[in-house]
Amino acid sequence: MKATSVFHEKHILNNRATGNVAIAELKIWKVIRSKDYPLGRKYPLFLVADGHILLGIDNHKPKGSHLHLGNRELPYLYRNERSLLADFWEFARKAGFEP
């Protein structure tokens, strides 16, 4: 079975404080459950400005689910798609970007 897209959005956002522009692209795919994707989901959600990652949540192998905040990578606990999207937008708001 190939990956099946279950969610895809792309937004151009402005930072309310600085006026900087960023692009948010959020994708979620249904994939076969495996040791790499035990919940059957693959997701890259990223906020990028001037070629730099400001924020990202993804679960590529071999790292599994993790969070990018600027140059830092931290573990991320995936609960469900709804929480994943809510968490992404909460981090984006904290960085000054509104959907």
C-alpha cells in the first residue's frame, strides 16, 4: 500500500511583531503500520522563513517523532492528528505567526 494523503495545507504567514513572512506546510499521510511508523501516520509540518526552519514537527525514520525549534531538536509525543495540528499552531503563535 502506498502512502495516502489525509491532510495537506500550505499557508503564507506574517509575523505580527516583525512583519517577516514565512511559509507553513503541513502534511499527514496514512502509511502501513511498521516499527518505523507504529501509528500508521507519517507527518512533516514545517514553518520556514528565508530558507531557515523556524518550527517543525516530523517523524521521519530513523529519528521518529521529534520537534524542531530553530536549531534545536526535541522529542515530540504524537497523540493524534488533532493534537498534532493544534500543537503546531500553538508553537507558530508563540513564534509570532498566526494561521
